[in-house]
Amino acid sequence: MSIWTITTRYLILSYTNKVSSLPECENYRYLVPADLTVGQFVYVIRKRIKLSAEKAIFIFVDNVLPPTGAIMSAIYEEKKDEDGFLYVTYSGENTFGSHIPV
């Protein structure tokens, strides 16, 4: 039995994409509850890096964009690395325009 099933929390490591303009998050380790959705996890990262409303953020697991409503524990069980961690990368786009002073 692993420690992750006892605590019902999962260790997620997140890193910014190397070509992304988004800042690195100081805390790249997250211990997330089993019922957290991908959308909620994205919200946590947005808040940690203080991302403005004009920028979109996308997270990738194995270079695939997971569905927003997917549960992180299910993704963890399916995609975790052999070292027991789930590696997530995030990237951003300036998709909603930018604020131009008049």
C-alpha cells in the first residue's frame, strides 16, 4: 500500500514550458486532494504565479491537454511516472488581447 492511498492526496510536480512566457512558480510541488479537478488545479497555479486576466494558461500531462473536468487522482493513476510523481507542465498564451492604454 502506498502512502498516497493512505492520505488520499497526490503529489503533483508542475513546471513551466521552456518556451512559455509565464513565470516559474516558486512552489512547484503540490499535494492535491483526490477529488480536485484539472480546472481547479489550473486555478491554483494561476493564483500562485499571479497571472493577469488577459493571459490563458494550459496544463499538459505527457504533452496532452487533459479535460478541464477530469479528476486529478484519475490522471495521476493513469499517467504517474515510475518514481511516483505526476509531472505537469504549463504554458500560456495572450489569447484575450492585452490592455493598451489610451
